[in-house]
Amino acid sequence: MEQRNQQYVMELVLFELKEGTDKLRFCEAATALSEVLETRVAGFKGRTLLHTSDEIQWTDIIYWTDMDKALAAMGQLKSEPAFHHFVSMIDGLEIIQRHLIPTNLSM
């Protein structure tokens, strides 16, 4: 299906925190990473961080202008201390990541 007027790409990341991670410190790290995304990463449009009521499962939704910028961001973030601090609290065995393109349902 051809995509017309693609407005964004949504990056969806599902994960759990490492056992014993302080939730407040994790949220502070997420805020610091958001500041990096907003000020230093091209193509960033917005971000929402969500969790289940028991705070075990987390979902990070990041919006990018296009797929190229979404994919390039990871390369850039690898050199950012705020990114390393954020991911250091995530259980690396429990990560699911997808880049999703919206479908135009009006034909």
C-alpha cells in the first residue's frame, strides 16, 4: 500500500526496568533524554512514556518526522551520556522496538 503525505513515523519501544531500579530516578533520566532529543536530534517531534499500573511494563512512544531521521537517531544517541544513563536502567532482555508508519484509511 502506497503511503501518501506521510506526516510522521512512530517508534514504539516496550520494555521492563531492571529489578531494583528506582522509578523516580528512571523518570528523571527519561526527562534528561527528552531534553537531548528536543535540542540535539534532528527529526524529533515528540515523546510519551507510559507504564502499567504496577509500573512493571513500560512503553516509550517517540514521534519522528520520517523513517530516515528515526533510524539515524540511534546512531547519534549512542554518543549521548543521557541515553546511556536511561538505557542502563532497562532490562535488555525484555525490549521490543518497532518503527511504525501510519496508514491512510481514507482511500
